[in-house]
Amino acid sequence: MSANQQATNRPSLSDINPLISDNEWSEDTASTVRGALEFIADALPAISGLNDRTAHGVSRLIMCCVAAMEVTKSS
């Protein structure tokens, strides 16, 4: 498969994440995504079926993603 074929088969940003509208990644979009991730991270401990260690670990991973978006924003 050539590079051109791979590029045309790539999904759009909005297909990957419905919070991204118009296939554009702006600061408003990033802020919305960060807020959604923070909400999920905060809600995990309340979800039944997850033990405390698992919920804490997953929450930390999500918050690492949020932090990485902050670093990317300021670059």
C-alpha cells in the first residue's frame, strides 16, 4: 500500500472524537476535550465494579493525557 492510499484511508478527527467538530483542532476544542477527560477521571472512583486501585490508576492515566494536552498547548 502506498503512502497516498494510507492517507486517504485515514479517519477524520471528528470520526475519532465527536467532540472535534469540523475536523479542526482549536483551543476551544482542546478545552472541551480536556474538560471531558477531567470529568471522566473524577467520576471513575464512583463507578461500581472498579476497585479503588484500578479507578485511581485509570484516573491518573487520563489526567496524564490532560497534562500532555496542556504542554502541547503552550508549545
